[in-house]
Amino acid sequence: MTGRTSARLRRLRRAELPHDAVELARFLIGCHLVRDSGEGRASGRIVETEAYLVGDAAAHAFRGETPRNRSLFLERGHAYVYFIYGCWFAVNVSAERSGVGAGVLLRALVPRDGIELMAARRGTQVLHDLARGPGRLASALAIDRSLDGVDLCAAGPLWLASDGIPSPAIGVTTRIGLTKEAHRPLRFFSRASGDLRYVSGPRAALA
């Protein structure tokens, strides 16, 4: 495997991000998440997201702001990073105006830059498994709580980008891995040719 580059990446401006969590979850499909560190750059194209809304019982913001979830209440375009199930980290993008708790979980990437670095972090050479699922995504990009609250629209160690290529066709399903409000159609994924193998969860759910 080799790290690859194609179209040049441009950092997204906050003004480009929709205010609504559902619209942001759709908008982010086809965008890129970039992680710069002392080890080098690792990045990937976002192909799966889930929206968590105001008043959503499955959302970490449901019971109000706490020290743990404070980043979800930042203005849209900030990272909310949390540790889950005692196993891995996951990263969300805050999705509303300051003081309103909502976010978009980044569930899967198609690796772009730093593929060898991502493989070393993940301990696998299987390309479509490097960042398929929120825990794998965070591991491949070395995302942990030190990045909680990072402005994803500013220069820094973690940022959102566009390669200028039009957004792919988007599929919609109910959310997965939840015990509350799992019936809501708030999971989005790329239907572009070749992307489905990078999307997490059961294949049958993507039909």
C-alpha cells in the first residue's frame, strides 16, 4: 500500500457548513477529514455519517451540557471526541450554533493520504478496514481526547476539507448500534461506485 494524493485539499470554511445536523451529516459525505501530526499526514474521504439532533434521546447532549460533552455545544465545525465502551475513541462534528447541543458522528472514511501510517496504527493491511467504523476511523487517524474541542475549520492538527469534486449520491438508513431511537433515518452513506465496501455495518442495510 502507498499513500496517495489526487485533487488538492482545501480547508472548509465555517460559513460553508449547514447549521442543521441532518443537513451537515449529508454535506459531510464526500468531504475529507485530515489529521496532521509529527508522524505525518493521514486523511480520508468521509463516506458514512450519523446525525444526532436536539432532543434526541440517543445523543450525548440530550441531558444538557457537561464537562464531557461541552464540545457538542460549540459553534458548528468543532470536534467532539469521546471514549466509548472502554475500547476506542469516536469523533463528531458539532452541528449547531453555540450553546445548542447537536452533532454528526463520522463513521467511515476511504483512506487517501498516509495509508501506510494508518495501516501501522491499525495493525492491518486491509485497505477497506482501515477506517470502516467510528473506532477504526479514530485509531487510523490517531484521534483521542487531546483533540476534543479542536476547530475543524482552522489550521491545526485535525480539519475538514474539500477536494472540489461534486458530492456523491447519498443513501439513507436508520442508525445502527443504538438502543434508543435507532429507528430514525439519520445515517447517511456514499453510494458512489467502490465506496460501499468502506461503509460500516451490515451490507444488507445498504440495499
